[in-house]
Amino acid sequence: MNNVLVIGAGRSATACIDYLLSKSEENNWFVTVADANPELADSKIKEHPRGRGIWLDVTKPNDRRDILSRADLVVSLLPAHLHLMVAQDCIKLKKHLITASYVSHEMYRLGDEARDASLIFMGEMGLDPGIDHMSAMEKIHEIKKKGGQITAFRSYTGGLIAPESDDNPWHYKFTWNPRNVVLAGQGTAQYLENGKYRYLPYSRLFKSYEKINIPNAGDFEAYPNRDSLLYLKVYGLEDIPNIKRATVRNVGFCDAWAALIKIGLTDGSYPIHNCNKLSYHEWTDAYIPKGPGSLKDRTADFLGEKVDSPVMKKLEWLGIFRKKRITIDQATPALILENLLLEKWQLKQGDKDMIVMQHEFEYNLGGKKHLLTSSMVMKGEDEINTAMTKLVGLPLGIFARLIMQGKIKTTGVNIPVMKEVYAPVLRELDEYGVSFVEHEKIIG
């Protein structure tokens, strides 16, 4: 195998492409980067002799299949809903496929066809999902191997702004897809606590966070992910009484985001007609009950906040009370909010992001109850070479290398929870500074 195709040249693609190009000479590979913006695709290649950037509108079947047919392995960094059409073509054309996105039910249904064609389809091979799966499974297998009985598993991951670049009251900036940040948590979070199913609807999610401490990073808030129960079987923890996966934010974020939800500004289900004729003040006013006082006073009263509370200061800083005109039309509330946040939460020149990840394992062994905490903290270099880009892109690149070199035998549609996958990927990630610090203690 000699030809790797990377579809999508966005933020998360940089580290993956750089890695593949760095290995191309010694492995006699050629790397093609395809994107709807050919200039962007070409810029990722940086004039490397073993790479090229090309145009591709992935929704055009003939163009898509023509480009896929020339590859041996496809790395798709497209939006998640576009993976399926690529996957179906990869089966017909007999091409291996890797993505960083959650594997959909529709994608899993292709498992038998992929296996029959001896194809490797690996999803969730990024940061979260990805590194979280691999680092968790390594510890789960280690605990089970020494005879431990796991009673609780909690996993926390967050893409944050590094303290030295934190210059706004939300203590947050965009380091990945802004749309996903705005729509995060919509649905109902499900997890297990003391053997009982727990459900948190979106309306209460950001008011139901817990506080955690991550060594060498500090105190944070974490709200439950929607998908915790899906991993009981995948992780081999079917009988465990406690499992929770959660997203990490800096202290104060969740209460303020809960306020945006209560007002109605994160809703993506309907358009605001003629919104480009409204100011942000008029837009917000349309959601707040009428009464005496200014919009800011009435908003504080509606939220049950003091007008000078930390939550209200965050909302005011965003600009939702300003009489500045909205610049887009026929947009949903979520899109209007996203457009506003793109300006306010943009990384500045020299800004560094920070990724935090922490797993907690409670298990019984030798008549004692143990707590094992495994933590990882990584900062980016600047606003381009972010930790987010590195930790999404490197696992993709490393696993692509393993496939191209014939070192992976497991076929079908999978996620990276088997030792054949996680052991070599984690070992190489450690060489890039992606390492976990462990603390263990007896708690009973």
C-alpha cells in the first residue's frame, strides 16, 4: 500500500497530515489531501514532494469515487453525517477507512460487509472519542489481569484555554468545531450511579455539573455526556454499578451556559425571520418576559440572578444586550449565538489551548477498595499548532501508519478498544509527550 487520502483539511487535519508526510519518504507513501477549498488543502501539504492538495466536493458521487479509487487508505475528517457515503464507497472500492467521529448505527451495519472484504474500518480514533477509549481500556485490562473487580469508572475530557491565554470571563475559547460547542449536550444524558440509571435532560444538564480536580491543572466543572451507557459492553463493564463520561469546563462556565439555554439562545430547531434587521438587544428582548426595568434587569430577574452576578457579567461580555446589528439572516438562535461567539471566543495570535483528560477507576482487590486516577494535561504551542489539533490528528496518523505497514489484522467496523490497536498507538503517542500520570490509593 502506497497511497493515503485525507478528506478534509480543517483544523483537526494538520497534525495528521504532518505526521503522514513525515513518514512518507521512509515508507514510499504519497499523501493526497482533498477539500472543497483546494487552496486550504494545498497549504497543508507545504510543498512536500510526496503530497498534493486537490479539490473535492464530497457530495458529488462521481468525483468522490474517482478520488477514492486511487487510494489504499482513506482518512475522513469530514463532518460526521458525511462519513457514511464515503464508507459505502470504500466497501465497493475495497479501501480501508479511519475516522475520528463517533460510529453511527448505520456505520456499524456495514461491519459484516467490511469484514467480508477484509477491510479495516476504525472510528472514534481521535481525542474524545479516541485517546479516552485507548487509555481507559489499557487500565481496565491491567486491573482485570491482576484480579481486580471494577466497581466504578468515570472519565472526564475537556478542550480548554491554557491559563496563560485565559483573558475573558468565560475562561473559554474555540479550539474545535464551534457548532458542536454550541449544540453540546442536547438530548438526554444517561449514566449509572450506584446501580441506578440516571437521566439528565438538556434543560437541567448544565446545572447538574460536578466539581473535579485534575493534578497539575486545577479545579474544574464537568457535565455528563449523552453516551455513557453505550460503553458498558464496549469496555467489558456490563456488571459495573457506576459509569459516567463527562465534558470538562473551567469553573463558572456551566452556570452561565445554563442561562443561555434557559433564555432559549442555543435552540437550533427554527429560524429567526429577518434577524439581520434585529440588534442583539432586540433578539434577546424577544425571549425575556416583559416588565419594569432594563433588559439586563429583567434578564437577571428571569434567571434568578443578581444583576452584577458572575453569570450576568458573562452574558453582558458576550454582547447579547448590545444594540449592535446581527449580521446573518434566517438563522436559528443557535447559529446567531455561534456567529457571536466566533468573534468573542476566537484564539488570538500566540494563544495556547489546553487539553485535560482524567479517568477514575474504583476496584476491589485483596479485600480492599482501590481508587486509581490516571490524568493527562497537554498545552498547545500557539493558535495554529494547538493541543486539540495534535491530539485529534496524531492518533489518526499513527493508526494509518500501522494499517499501511500491515500491522493491524482486525477487520470490520470497530473503535480502538482492543490491545492490538491501543498498545502501539499509546506507545507512540508517549513519544510525542502524550502521557498519563497515575495516582492510586486505598479508599476502603
